Amino acid sequence: MFQFVIFSSAVYALEDMRFVAIVIDDLGNDLNMGEDLVTLPYDLTYSFLPHTSHSAQLIKLAHKKSKEVMLHLPMQPINNKNMGPGGLNVSMSREQFVATIRQDILAIPGAFGINNHMGSLLTQDLLQMQWLMAELKEKNNLYFVDSRTHASSVAAEQARAYRVPSASRDIFLDHVVEKLEIDYQFERLLRRVNSVGYALAIGHPHTETINALKNWLPRLKAEGIKIVTVSRYISLIEPRSLLWQASLSRSHKVVKN
């Protein structure tokens, strides 16, 4: 399961390091597409829907390739589109909610964390996000990635409140499944990394996305940008956050003097 990595003083050289995490969602329904993605020679992170036809086979392949695996946890959207099996909805009691989460986690052996599949309605529900984070923190020690399918999501906020290791999505690579649009999103990703130093992107099992990954991942590497797993990404952004807070603290002391 996920654990923070404790670094030496070398962590304070991270300001010169640029890195991205790329999560591939919606895996488990298409075997051939999943195999193409899992065998890419980069540290991508693979998020599997629970109780799907090919998840067990693909997860075994991912483990064999030393790839990081996540649970893509179905959550109720605003439009009530079918979530698939293992979905969480706002009408559940806490007992039903927790039992469903536990069944879904068991369906994805070796998962390091979870992110939400859909969830534009559920991730706005404060109480149920508290139930989720309590379960992740107390029972499973998993990280959480807010896919940010709605601007009013409180999921990341509650992850921080419950001290669940967490991150949020910056870029959807293939919200529009067209080559030019996906290339544009990769350009946005590159600009963000060059500006901020890091970013987290999410893509999906589409032929166009696979082709873009094969084209763009070598380009990112050539630019000196490291491609890291989500667990590594969270471990890297936490020290940066602490450095930023320490810098603010020192600045405030100078002002007071």
C-alpha cells in the first residue's frame, strides 16, 4: 500500500526538477487496448474499474511489468449516467457505502490508491466524502486523486482534512477524442510543467490517446521532464508544499522585524 517516501536533504534540490504523473482511467473492459497501455515503457499509473471482464488479467500484467495500479471508483454523476458495477450513490447509508468501497478495493488487488470515475454529484457531498476519506485513512492507507469532474468537488479538501495522501487532476488529455485536441492538451501539460514544475494528467483507453502517448512521452523525456507514478508524484509535491510554507513563514518573520 501507499507510504510516503522520506527523503534526505537532497529533497530540497527539487526546485530544479520537473515531473508529471499520467493516470490512465477506465481500464478493465477492453483487453487489447489495456495491454497496449500497460506495456508502454514509462511509469504511468493504471486505474481499473472494479468488477470488469479483463481487470484481473490486466492487473496481473501490470504487476508483472512493475506498474502502479489504482482503483477507479465509480461515483454518481449529476446526469445519472450508468456508473457500472460497484458504484457509490448519494442515497446509500454509511454501511452500504463502506461495504461497496471495500468490495471494490478487493476487486483491484495491489491498488496503491483510488480516483473517482464520474462523481460530479457525489464528490460535492461533504458527508460522503468524509466517509470515503475515513475509510481510506483508517482501513486501507490508500492515496486519493480527485479527478475533478466538477468544479465544486470537496473530495480533495476532505482528503487533506483526513490527512489522506492526495493530489488533484490538472489536465484531461482526451476530453475530446481527436488528435489535434489531444495534442493541444499535451501542449497545455508541457506549459504547466514548465511554469509550475509538475502536473497530473488523466487519459483514457482510446487509440488516439495511445498514439499521442507514444508521440509525446519521448518528447517530455527529451525536455528533461520525469514521468513518475502517482505515489512518487505525491511524495514529491509534499516536500515542495512544505518548502513553500517554510518560505512564507520566514518572509513573515522578516516583515515583523
